[in-house]
Amino acid sequence: MTSEERREARFKRRVAARNAKKRVALSSYDDFDKVFSFDNLYRAYQVSRRNVCWKASVQRYIINAPVNVLNTYYRLHQGKYRTPGFYEFDIHERGKLRHIRSTTIGERVVQRCLCDNALVPALTRTLVYDNGASMKYKGYDFAVRRITCHLQKHYRKHGNEGYILLFDFRKFFDNISHALVKHIVNNELTDPRLRQIIHHFIDAFGDKGLGLGSQISQVLALASANRLDHYIKERLRIKLYGRYNDDGYLIDVSKEKLKKCLDCIRKVCDYLKIELNEKKTQIVKLSHGFTWLKVRFFLTESGKIIKRINPRSITVQRRKLKKLHRKYLLGLIPFEGIRDSFLSWAAYSRKFSAYHTFVNMRELFESLFPKETRGTRWIISKSSVKMVA
């Protein structure tokens, strides 16, 4: 046997061992009957109703919940389940128009059961650790902690000398390739009935893209750029890398290396049919500060990492308070709702080096509502802000 043949034999053994390990790990997830059992569907219903019981459609579903879940169970196992469609509406978020396709409570139950018991366990095995969105024990705070950790690791080796490549996907959900996500699903799951219902949910969004407002869209969108994550980590050898949905970063001491990485990222994105937002994609010197996920980061010469609120977000909050004050004077909104909204923002501000920002915003709040805040005191901790009469 030649050395080439021995290498090929070793490669085949490794592939066979990985596939065997994968089959064992997915044995309880890659089975339609186990995934869509009545118990799993009912647990998915109990989770799906949380925080939305005030909706009339949810209340109607709750009245006959066991019967509704049982009917869904029969339709799924008879192969007759079809999506009932979406509630479609537009929202304006920070001046950006977003088209939302919200699902009915009945479909949310099915998607929750599918994602929690099959799709998420199957896809989580393939995701890199620094992919921080839409997964249990991860999220926005996780992503901010990870970039802080990466900045600390970089400082221990190179000080505050170095650069960060920030990239952003343009209309990420709208441009996701159906062929790509179907290939990912087929590669991880073998049960034909599971594949069929997942493909049905994907095709419901049209010929291209996944809509905002459903759980399966978030999970599949997370996996759609997974190949890019592995390429950056394993082929480009960039360990200080992270991504949160359509926002990502690479940290390195060499600006030239990051330029070469950006060229490679463009090629991979073209292959995945993902479009980079060139206006938001940039290479910034670490010592000058940068903005990521609406947080302004500064790496000082002493190694301290300062996190400040994005100035634009502060302006938006001030305008919001003034608009709420006008609505309050017209009797359109109670003070309690405005107070809770402000306390939520105040608790968010405590995560940053923004004490004076919080004080100035509190003074604005008290000046707008002098009668309602007279005689109250503020209880401030690291993670919360309360008003006590």
C-alpha cells in the first residue's frame, strides 16, 4: 500500500467515525414520530403562549388547547398539515422599514416543537461557539461579552496596536437562498418527513428569503452563514472572530491580513449568495474606537475596555421621551407605561460607562414629568434602576 492509499484510508476511517458519532448524537432528533409526539407538541404550546396570553387569538386557542394540539398532532402524522399563512405588517425600527411576517399561534406551536426537538439540536452541533444569536444561553449580552474577551486577548499579545474588520450583510433575511438552507437541512437530517415539513415552511416565504417573525427563520438564518464562520476560523486562522446575525468582526494586528481576509470573505459570500453591505464594511484601528451592535468600544493604552452607548441611540431615546410626553398630555398613554419604558432603558444604560448619560436622561425625565416624579427616590444597582415613592 502506497502512502497516498494509506492517507485515503485514514481519511475514510475518520469520515466513517464522524458519521457514526453523528448518527448516535441525532438518534432522538432525526425521527418524525419522536419529534412530533403529543407530549412535545403540548410542551411547545405551553412555551408558545408565554407573554402573549393577552392576545385574543391566543385566548381562543387556549380555551380548547388540548383539542387543538391533538388535531395538529393528527394532521402532522397524516401528512396533511399546511401553514395557514402569515399576519403581515410593517414596522419602523430606528428609521428602518421592516416587513414582518408573524405566524399564528397554531403554527408557532408546530415550529417551536420542530425547532426545539430537531432543528436546533441538529444545527447547534455545527455552529462555531462565537456565533452568538438566537441560541439558548446566548444572545446580545453574550456577543458583547465575547468581543470584550477577544479585545482582552488581543491586548495581552499586541497591546492596543491592531485593527478590526467590521462587516455587515445587506438585507440578510430577504436574500437567503432556499437551495442553500435546504441543503443544510438535508445534510443534517435524514428523516424524509422532517425534511418535507421544513421545506414546506421554507417555501412558504416565496422563491427567496426568510421572513422576520418566525422561529424557523431565525434558526435557518443562523445556519445559512455557518460555512463562512468555519472558513474564517479554520482556513483564515482568525481566532478573534465573532458574528451576531448579520454583523461580524475580525481582529488582527495586521491591516494587510485583514484586507486579504475581506477579499476571501467576499468570495465566500458570493458562493453563499449573501451580499455584503459595503457602506458598513470597514477596517478600523483599535486605538481609534469602533461601533459594533450599537455599542461604542474603546481599547486604551492601559488595556481598559470602555463601552459607551452609541450617541445616535441617546438622541433617539431623548426624542422618544419627548414624544411620549406629548402623548401623555393628550391622554393617549398612562404615566406607568412611560415610567416602565424609561426604567428599562436606564437598566440597559447601566451596562456601559455611561453614568453622566444616565443622569442627564433622568433629569430630562424628571423635567417632563415633575408632578409624577416628585417625592420619589431612585434605587440604582449595577443591573437595575427602580423608582420608589
